[in-house]
Amino acid sequence: MKNSILFDHGRTARIGLPEAVFCQGKSDEAMADLLSRFPKGSGHPILFTRLSAAQFDLVSDDVKLGYDYHPLSGTAFGDTMEPKSSGKVVIVSAGTADGPVAWEASRTLTYLGIENHIFEDCGVAGLWRLTERLDDINSADAVIVVAGLDAALLSVMGGLTSSPLFGVPTSVGYGVAEHGKAALSSMLTSCAPGVGILNIDNGYGAACAAARIINRLER
Amino acid sequence: MKNSILFDHGRTARIGLPEAVFCQGKSDEAMADLLSRFPKGSGHPILFTRLSAAQFDLVSDDVKLGYDYHPLSGTAFGDTMEPKSSGKVVIVSAGTADGPVAWEASRTLTYLGIENHIFEDCGVAGLWRLTERLDDINSADAVIVVAGLDAALLSVMGGLTSSPLFGVPTSVGYGVAEHGKAALSSMLTSCAPGVGILNIDNGYGAACAAARIINRLER
Amino acid sequence: MKNSILFDHGRTARIGLPEAVFCQGKSDEAMADLLSRFPKGSGHPILFTRLSAAQFDLVSDDVKLGYDYHPLSGTAFGDTMEPKSSGKVVIVSAGTADGPVAWEASRTLTYLGIENHIFEDCGVAGLWRLTERLDDINSADAVIVVAGLDAALLSVMGGLTSSPLFGVPTSVGYGVAEHGKAALSSMLTSCAPGVGILNIDNGYGAACAAARIINRLER
Amino acid sequence: MKNSILFDHGRTARIGLPEAVFCQGKSDEAMADLLSRFPKGSGHPILFTRLSAAQFDLVSDDVKLGYDYHPLSGTAFGDTMEPKSSGKVVIVSAGTADGPVAWEASRTLTYLGIENHIFEDCGVAGLWRLTERLDDINSADAVIVVAGLDAALLSVMGGLTSSPLFGVPTSVGYGVAEHGKAALSSMLTSCAPGVGILNIDNGYGAACAAARIINRLER
Amino acid sequence: MKNSILFDHGRTARIGLPEAVFCQGKSDEAMADLLSRFPKGSGHPILFTRLSAAQFDLVSDDVKLGYDYHPLSGTAFGDTMEPKSSGKVVIVSAGTADGPVAWEASRTLTYLGIENHIFEDCGVAGLWRLTERLDDINSADAVIVVAGLDAALLSVMGGLTSSPLFGVPTSVGYGVAEHGKAALSSMLTSCAPGVGILNIDNGYGAACAAARIINRLER
Amino acid sequence: MKNSILFDHGRTARIGLPEAVFCQGKSDEAMADLLSRFPKGSGHPILFTRLSAAQFDLVSDDVKLGYDYHPLSGTAFGDTMEPKSSGKVVIVSAGTADGPVAWEASRTLTYLGIENHIFEDCGVAGLWRLTERLDDINSADAVIVVAGLDAALLSVMGGLTSSPLFGVPTSVGYGVAEHGKAALSSMLTSCAPGVGILNIDNGYGAACAAARIINRLER
Amino acid sequence: MKNSILFDHGRTARIGLPEAVFCQGKSDEAMADLLSRFPKGSGHPILFTRLSAAQFDLVSDDVKLGYDYHPLSGTAFGDTMEPKSSGKVVIVSAGTADGPVAWEASRTLTYLGIENHIFEDCGVAGLWRLTERLDDINSADAVIVVAGLDAALLSVMGGLTSSPLFGVPTSVGYGVAEHGKAALSSMLTSCAPGVGILNIDNGYGAACAAARIINRLER
Amino acid sequence: MKNSILFDHGRTARIGLPEAVFCQGKSDEAMADLLSRFPKGSGHPILFTRLSAAQFDLVSDDVKLGYDYHPLSGTAFGDTMEPKSSGKVVIVSAGTADGPVAWEASRTLTYLGIENHIFEDCGVAGLWRLTERLDDINSADAVIVVAGLDAALLSVMGGLTSSPLFGVPTSVGYGVAEHGKAALSSMLTSCAPGVGILNIDNGYGAACAAARIINRLER
């Protein structure tokens, strides 16, 4: 009984996006093995997502030094993809609790070689926090909105920008909000037209969706 | 088998709000009987809600003339309650499809003798529609926000007004939104603090909630 | 009590997408009035969605002649937006029952002046129907996948194309599938990375999402 | 990567309610930093909610002495807002298990400078517990009902008082009740007219809703 | 292809309750055939439930005369079971809209030969309507509470009577309440101990549950 | 801030059932205090339910000796109610995993002074386990069926016995079954007529429902 | 805009099952066209499912004569597949209301050339109806159980037969049962091991599942 | 109070499948007792499922040596059933995270004496992984597909093989996917005809379903 991952090495060629390793739920043995194989300089840029601090602690300090690990977002990588010559993505989040998801998106983009900026704490309870940053936001080739609870930020944003726009609901909150379903249904029914929605907490997916656009722009 | 309604005549004395007749689902016989009893001049101000045009057509033209019937909101009354000497309620709705609910709230307040104003089409996709009316809104003793889909209007409104605030989700939309559950969960998780939420499409209830405040101001 | 729509005329300037009229649930009076105002030559390109044949029959033959009405998708427009000089969108659907949604997307793009092609009956039960058309699909600047039931087409498509990709779940089917929730959750959890999902049956929204990309390419 | 909170200092001026810090899920570093900044005498009255004992233990005894911490409700504050010259809120709860939520409401009001009283164990299984206290309850400017399970207390209360009334469902119970959804739907469908409902366990929100009324009375 | 019902004639002997015919959804042919077979005097007491007026109209006037048909509850029977020598059941309902379900329970008991009384309009918004009838209610061998919306009546009733108690949620209301799920979850989590709950709108089932007790008392 | 329970001492007189203490979620202080007050000989028969071993360990060995504690069901009592002179309840469960709930029912009945028997492992996958015990079951004045998963046992039992019958769904299983909702909906839709259903895992409630019948038989 | 079906003619070769036409929701034009092409003698055996009487009436009497149409199940076919030389399937249903689904399974098998028998009214409320037919049932190569409500029949059946077994939940009933979800979750959690479940009302799918086994036996 | 399991020793004779012990949730005492009774050589082949490493550690090393324990799948057995002389089952899984479920199926088949093969990492994002193995898969007498998230693998597989086919949704993923409900509804609505679905994570059940077919082939 072996349980090694069968990598899909042709994926980048086919769809422009390399495979990533989703670490949550993986056994300690599997994680230690995988981390030992792809440090900086290995020539194989691999993104680890949902990598807990406890999992990262499984490897030796030497191996750790080969990675750029970001605890809040639970992401790590050694080598990165080639930097893109053009294209920029902006990530806007509603509150500090949305940080892990917003940063997962940011870090995935960085790994993919795409310039990106993150604006946090732009919840609509204080609209000035959003309008002050509108010019920066509108200069982006794709905008990712990360918000939990009622995710009202997405509708407001969608009425203010012409950029391609993606929404990531987060599992922030309690009661009716708790698992992100309120934010998800809110985003899917947003009155702002033309917004593609991702699964709850899927910052990685939103970054990939934005990357598909940047890839197209480069074509 | 008789099926007459047992009116709770002491309710106004106890809680400051008279009983209303919810017409949806009532038999034609019951409706014809009830409408014949409370036309203008009867001395018994009774509010009929969810009264369809077909139901209102059950009575003779004479009886009809004794009522102020409003088809969009499905409301009718003969006599009204005593006009209040002070207090004002503002109703803000997101789109035209929210009309039946917004007007049910407005009409209930009119019946209760409370001054009220209604501002429609203030959805957040065009924020200017809301900000242009902000002074009028902020002068109210209570504000009712009526919105479907993602109901983002409530959060934006809640960050702009200090008035007592109520939210009524509406069953507008399709797919994830269809029965108003997206709007309801969105409102209950709104990041705007201190908002009381009503059942889906319950414009009547929101008017009663505002009336409790006006009653208190008059005490 | 008037109930006229308060158009957001600045929307195109702000976000590159004009307002559309969602007809389902609107009163006959409102529909007759709106249709009479925007026939071909009016100089106001307006898109009507979810316009039933019964609603379209409300206007005179003269007015009808001023519209390009498409019954399957329930869409109509008189004037269209300026044709874009470049950019192409491909719509792929799983079965004939997905037609109304796929064509709503196609028609919206046509109205927006964007070249588009539609490939129907590409469900994964017969993979050859998809692979035969893969080159055509991959030449697009954005791909829209329309599918109900288990929506497996989206994951297969997502593993075969590098284009920006959107998924529209449809309310096709019965039992567990009936209202499109199975297709929606299937699409949101697709193993294909970087796909933005729209509300159930929201072909219009997917077209707008693709248009945001075409707009960006033109910038 | 910094993760500091961007405070909305204009909120009190705009809506009469200061921002609060929701502590659940915040990192230890963030909590220690925040608590160190706003003890009694700092001149910045800040309310901490969902502050666990473990989180409060993160700071030194010196800092702790600067706070009024209430473990059951998980609330803490140093300075409070200016006491209001008038207005009174009553909180009625169904059972002892509703204590954390009822006290979160009470403590928030105290922090906001509003007189408040709390009556616990008034569940309808023993109606005498409610009727004995009815005069006290009816003297309030706003009443908050806190109840879990079937939340029948709200309907009974709503038929006995004319005061503005808010309901907070609690996540008490197991099986069908467990996460408070039974109580929430029960409250939203209460036969008592004019009650604004808050999210499950949101005692803080109910206090803010009552405060909006008290603020209005003071105007 | 025949589709006749295979009656379980031994059921009364085994469990003390005869089979009933649930008419909703049955074909016109099947209904006409069944009704023609069991009129008064046939010697086969059969209860028809959910029998619409349209279905009852399928048979000749002669056959109709052989039945005691009750339109509100949708019940009909020709012969009845032997009257029980003792035992009494009381049915208490919250509002007039609960009538069809309350009367289905009453009519089933009458068919089973069990004395029963029905008290309508006892909703808790006016507690006096319940307390006035408490002695009558407490004299019963079983009490059936029929209520929709938040079904608060069940908890109040459960704290006032020592009789065996059953709750039937009804599909009355709209929004959160619409299909009776709010009432069902409310009843299942009632703080009143020892109440058996039936499926939504299942007045027939509650009558059978009460009949099992009366049968036991007679043993 | 005190948090003592306000006992409803008149409950037994009103409804024939004393109050019980639901221990889950209560603070250690509250539990230690309550347990110290009602050991055997105190003259106050109190039932503790959902009392974990950890909670019971909070008190001294002396106090422990004053209780009959049953870990599987999480129940404890010192004094019991007066034994009833007649009446018998049978509890039938589907599998060993239903033990905690079946025994909670049994223990509650024992505390209430009611004779009871328990038959475990009677799941319908092996019908012989049920039919072998049918005579014993049919001699009872009330039968309680405890089952999780698809709870098919209730329908089979309901077709074999004429006794008053109650169903308690349990939270046994995983996947679709996990929280007992499958068992609950299964029981509520059982084709066996006249069965009262309790909340998931509510063995205590079923015992109280049966006790209401025994109380009636004694009257 | 053409909307013709793109038949997957290679399906039978690949998976042993021909494509079928699901008629519900198809346009009248499409149905008239399809029916006109595949009558008996056309050499193309095609199965039509969910074909309403109104849809079948769209074609001329001549075309009708070319089909074996079965209204209860909504199925029609002209030519059938080659009869299989061996293999037998038994269909067992709980009540008459399950007829349309049970017969859809039976008719599909007949069309596929597979011997099949149907036993109706075998609900567990009267176990004798099942046990009397057990030998016949056990002689089958595959057994299909069709049941709604709590679907207890599946668990009982699964404990009595060693044959390959499939369960089809039906959308029979009201309240908690209404759309077949209770039956579905009940079947998925059945304590009987080794049962494959189909979508609600999917008699066609169960027949195909059984056909896969018969095909295997013939290999 | 004893709590021993009442084994259904006749089950193998009746349905061809022996009882298994589901260990999750069983007490340590029960597990230690059960494991001590059925090691290799005991003559009683018993399968333990959901047996955690912690539970297996409860017994002495001696007893451990008597078992073939497989930690990933949580299965253990001492003796196995008689090997079948023919028949083969193939298990195909989408990703490494599906391993515990896929191996539970494999191990159950091994215990039942049935030849089986397992192909992991065949998710449709890289179709080549599936097509490379198609001949091996098609040689099986039954195929089990194990997949989480959108479970698209099942539909693709169902369009490529004629073998009897079963689907097991897994609880892999997060957000919309988390508890396996997305995969379950996806599988139930699969466009591939004739697939029997099991409960979420029920690899054991799928193996039993396949075994029913192998048993039939041997008859």
C-alpha cells in the first residue's frame, strides 16, 4: 500500500497553471516527504496550500530554509514560476478576519509570478475606506473581493469597477454566517453584473482565475 | 362547523397595535363576510393584508367604495387609526421588484396614522441614488430597508444612519435567491450594528416595529 | 404611487456594462411601457432578459418589428452596443435542456457587440463530442460552460483549456437536481482550478463576466 | 505583512455607535496588542466581545486591572461611553443557558452608558415567572428577549408589551435545536407583530438596536 | 397493468387502527372506484383523507349521499367504527388557518368512534383565549395542539396540562414559515416535556396517536 | 452576576412531571453546587441528564455516594419519585450505538417510579430479533422506539403493536445520517399510523411522554 | 438557432445501454419531431421517458399506433432491444403511489429486452405482503425496491435477500417527505449492507443499473 | 446494564454477507473485548471497520499479531471468508484524499475473498490518467468509483464502461464540499445511466454491493 501523489506534469502546458499541493488532511509522512523534495533551487516550483505551522514543523531547519512560508495564509513555496512581464491583480478584503483567504490569493499570485496588491479592511460599514482606494483598484487587470458575513462589499465594488471581478466568500462569523454560506449566497445573487464566484475560503482558486486572464493578456 | 375569526379586541390596549386580517389562503366566504363588516364609517379600523384583486372583487361595488384598496401591496382599509401628532418613518427599497413589500410597510403605517415616505430604486449598484437622499433618510425616527437578492443595501444604509433601523428581505430573484433566503441570511449577518430583521416579505411587521418606536416617542 | 424604473444611466461609463431589464415578475403595464420605448432606432440599446412570449405579445406588431426577440432564451433588444473590434467568447453546454441558459449568454454577448460561438450537447457521457471541438474552444478569450445535473463538463473542460473560464449551473433535472443546487455545488467544488461560478441559470451574468475580460483586452 | 485593524473612527459621529472588537478567532498577538492599548483611563472607550478567558490571560495583571472583564458574557471594556441621561432597556431570557447572550446584551448597554435590567429564567413552561415581572418590563424603552430552543417566550412577550421589542435566538440545545436555527425561524415567524430579530447569539447587536432607540429619544 | 389497492384487512386486529385512503395524487378512476365501494351501509367503515371537492364530485349524487363529507378537512366516511364507551380528546389550534388540519384530526376521531372537542383561535398572542378554556382542556385523555408559524402554543399548553400531549405543525405562513418547517422544529425543541410530534399537517396521525391511548384505556 | 437556577416548584402539580437539570454546557461551579444539594435523602428528587463523567467527578466521593449515576446514559438521581402502582413501558432500540438514548429513557422512567424494560439490538436487518420479543412488547402501556440511521424499526414496530408508540431518532451514523436528521425525517414520515416523535436523542422526552400516559391511567 | 439532439450513437457499444429521450421540459416541436422518427419498424429502438399524455397527443394517430405507450409510467417505445436469453429482475414497491416509478423501471427493462416482474403494495406496515412473495423475489438476478416516505421497505428487503439490490426513493408524501428527500436519506443510511441508491423517482436509472448486471451475466 | 452486541449469525446464510463491526463510537471496553475474541485462527471471520489506531492499541501485542490491520482504511480482520473462485472488482479513485474510503472498499473485498484492484489519482482534471487504465477497468465484474468534491469522475467513468458501477462520494474538501454532500448530489444526478450510489464515505457498503454481484455470478 503506497499512497504517493501521481503528479499531472502536463497540466501547465495544457491549462497554464501548475498543480498545487493541498496539505490539509494529508498524513505527516506524506507532508514530510513532499516538503523535502521541492525547496528553493530544486527546479520544481510547487505551491503548498493549507499548510499548517505544525505540518511545516515536521521538516528539518535546513529544509525550512528552502521555503518561503507564510503562516497566516498557510502557504509555502521554494522556487516560483517565471515572473510575468505585465498584468496586475488587486485583492480587496472586508475585514481582518478575511486575512487568511486574502493572503492565500496574494501568495498564490506571487508564486505564479504575477504582480499583486492587497487592500484590507474595506468593509462597506465605512465606505470611505473603499472610495479612497478606488483609483488603485481600477488600474488592475483583475480584482478579487474577499468577504464574509453578508459580503456586501462585492456588490458595492461591482458597481464601481469595470475590471474583471471575482468574489471569494469566507467562513467568517457565527450563527447564520458561520460556515460562509450566507456570504456565498449573497455573492451569487449580487446585483453587480458579471462576477465569477469561488468556493468558500478558496483564495487559491480566485488567484488561478485571475491568472487565466493575465495569461490571456500575455498571449 | 363554523370558522369565524375570534378577534382579540384588547390587543390595541395591551400592545398599541390592532389586529390585522391576513387574507392569503382565507376562503371566499370568510373574505366576503369580513370585507362587508369594516368599510369606512364602520368605526372599526381594520387592516387587510395580502388581499388579492380577486378577493377584493368578491364584494359589491358599494362595499368596495368603502375601502382604500392598493393592489400592488395587496392592502385595504376603511377607517384608519388616529393620526399620530409626531414621528416619521422612511422606507428605502433596492429595486422595483421590492415594491409590493415596501408599499405594504408604507400602507400599514398610513393605516396606523404614522407619517411615512418611501424611496425606491436605491440599490447599491448605483450608490449615488442612495447618497442623494441621505438627509431625508436621516431625519426619520425609524428607517425600514426593503431588499432582496444579496440585500447589500442594508449594510451600506446601516453605516450611514443613526436612526433605528429594520430590514425586510424580499423573495425577489431566482436560483440561489429565489425564496428570499439569501437576502434573509445576508441581513442577519450584516456588518452594520443594531438592525432588527423581519421575516421574508414581511413589510407589515416592519411597519409595526417602527410603530412601536413612534408609540414610545409619543408616551 | 408610481412605479417607474429609475435607470442608472452612468453605469456603462463606470463599469462598461449597461443596465438590463429583468422582465420576469414585472407587471404587464410596466412591460408594455418599457418595450414601447426602446425599439431599433431609438438610440438606446437596452437588453430585455427573461421576457416571456406572453409578455412580448403585449405590444403592437409595429413595436415587435423593432425588436430582435429570441423565444428560447427569452431575450430581446432593438439597438445593440457598438461591435467590439476584437475578442471572442465560446459557450459550451452539456445538453439540449441547457439551451435557454446557453442562448441567454450568447444573446447577451451579441447585444454587447461581442463575437461568440455556441457548442451544444457536449456532455461528458460522450467525451468525443467535446474533444472534437477542442481547438475551436481553445481559441476563445473566455469560455462559458453551461451545465445542469452533476455539471461534470466543467471539470473536464477546466482540465483541457487555458482560457478564462466561467460556469453556469442550470436548473435542469428532477429529484436531487431539480433546482440546480447539485450543479451549483458541483461547479463550486470543481477540481479544475480558476473557474468563476455564476448563480443558477444566470447566462446573462456569465456573458457580462466574459465582457469584462473583452473590455479589458480592448483597453 | 502587517495585520493591524483599520479603525473606523468616524463611526460614532455617523451612526451613534462606536466600533467594537470581535475577539473570537483573532490571533494572540493581535489580542495582546489591542488589550494593551485601551485600558481604563486611555480615553478610548472600546468594547471587546467574545473575549475568552484564555485571551484575557494573555496580558499582564497590570493591564487586566485596567479592564472590567465579565467571563460569562466574554466582554471587557476600560472606559465606557458617557452615561445617557434617560432611557432604560430590559432584557428577558428564557433559561440559564441563555446567560452568555443575555449578559452580552446587558454589558454592551452598560458600556454604551445605558441603564438596563436583566430578568432570567422566564421560560413559558412556567408563565408565572413572566407575569410577576410584567410591570417592570413594560416600563422599558426597549425590550430584548433572549431565548433558544423554540423561543416561545418571544411570542408570549410580544402579546403582553407595547415597547419596542427585539429577539435574539440562542444556540442552546441539541438535535433539531443545536445551532439556534429552530429558535431563529421561530422568532422570525412569531405571531407577535413588530419584532426585530438578530442573528443567533448576537446579544451585542440587540443592545445596539436598543441603543439606536435610546439615541433617538435623546435627540 | 392494474393498479388496485391491496388492503391490509388485518390491520385493525393487529394495531387497533383501520387502514385509511390517502386521496391526494390518486387518479380519478381509482377515486371513483373506491368511493363507489364504501358508502354508508356497506359494512366497511373506511376513512378518506385529503379528498378534494373535485375528487368527491367524481361520483354520482347517489353515492355522495352515502358519505359524510367535510370539505374544510377534506375527509369523508360512510360507516364509522363502533363508538368507544369512554375517553375524550381535545384539539386546540392557534389560528383559523390551522382549521383544515385541526378538523382532519377531529373528523378522524369521530370516524374512529371517539368523543372529541375542538377549540380554535387559541394563539398565545392573546393568552386569555387559552386560559379561559383550561379546565375543559385538562379534562381530556389526550390533547392535540395544532399550530403553524412559531407554534408557541405547544410550549405554553405543555406547561399547563398533565394530559398526554401531541403537537401537529401546520404549513401555514410564508417566508421562513411557509412549508411548516419552522413550526416543526419549534415543536420538536419545545421546552414542554413529554410531547410527541407528528409530520407537518398530519392531523390524521395525531388522531391515531390519541386513539392508541383511548384504546389502551379501554383494554 | 449570579446565575442560579430559578426552579419551577409547581411544575409537578401542574403537569405531573418534575423539572430536570440538563447538565451539558453548565459551568463547573453550577454543577458542583447543584449536585451537592440533591443527594439521596435530601427529600428533593431531582433528575440530572447529560451529566458527563467529568462533571460528576467535580464533587466529593461523599456526594457521589448519594447518587445513582449511570455513565452510559449520563443520568443521575438521589431520591426518586414515588413508584407508580401500575403501568409499564417498554423501550426497543435498533443497535448498540443507540444505547445512551435508550438508557436515558429507561433511567428517566425509573426515576419517575415507572416500571420499564429495555430490548436492544432489534434492528430490522434481522427481523427475528424483534418478533421473538413481540408478546413482551405488546403487554406495555407505552412503547418507545429508539433508532438511528433509517430508523426502519419504527415502521415495522408500528405495524405490529397497538400500544401508544413514541419514536426517538438518534444521532448515530455518518454521512447522510450523522446528526440524526435522516432518522428524524424517516420517523416523521413513517407509514405506521399514530406515532409521536421526539427531538433527536431525546430519550428523556420520550420517557416523559410515556409518563403522561401512565399518569392518565392512574387518574 | 437549431436545437436538435446530437445523438451519441456509439453509446450502446461502449456501455451496453442505448441513449434515451427524457421528454419532460422539451418543446412541443422537438417532441413531435422525435416521435415521428422512431415508431415500430424504424429499426431504431428508442425509449421515451417522462412522456406526458399531452406530449404523446401531439402526433397523429398513425404515429401513435407505432408506439407502445404506457401513461402511468410516461414511457413509450416503438422497436425494443433484442430480448436477453437469460436474467430476471424483480421490482418491489411499497404503495400504489409509487406506481409511476416502479412501472418506469419495469417498462425500461422490457424495452431493454429483460424479463421482469413487479410486486406492488409491499409496505412494511403489513409484513405478510412481503414475506408471501419472498421466494419469487429471491429468484431474481437483481431486485429494485421502490419506496417513498421512510422507505423502510428497503432495509427489511435488504435483510431478506442475497440478490444485487437497488433502491429508488420516490417523491410521494407531504410535509417532511414531500420531495422524496426523507426517502432518499433513509435509503442511503439503510442498515442493510450493499445497496446502490438512485436519484429520487429515477426508475429508469435503476433499470439501467440492473441491466448492467444482466449484461455482465451474458458476457 | 450489559451492552454486548447481539450478533445476527444467520445473516450470511440469508444475504451472503456476514455482519461487520462498526467501531467508531464504541467504548474502549467493548472494543477490547471484541478484538480479543476474533483473531486469526478463531474460526470466526469478522471484519472491523472504522477502527482507529488508538482503538487497535487497546489490545495486547499478542492479540494484535492475530489481525491484519490497515491504518489508512481503519480496517482489521483475523480470518477471512473463503476465496471466491471467480469474479474481480476494480476500485477507481479521484485523488489521494479519497484513499481511506477506496481502501476500505478494497479491504472489505479482500476480507470477503474477492479479487480486487485499486487505481488511485484518476481525477478528470487529467483524463489521461483514466484512459491509460481503461482496459484493466473494463475487465472487472463490478467497478467502484470513489470521489469527493464534484465527483466528475463518476460521469466520465459511466460513459466509458459497461460494467456494473457503484459510486461512493467522499467527505473530502472544504466549504461547499466539506461533508461530501456536493459529491453525493453530484453522483445521484450523474448523466451516466445505471449507477448505484452509496452513503458518503461508505466504502464498506460499495464492496458489499459488488459482492452481491460476485455472489450472483457464482450461483
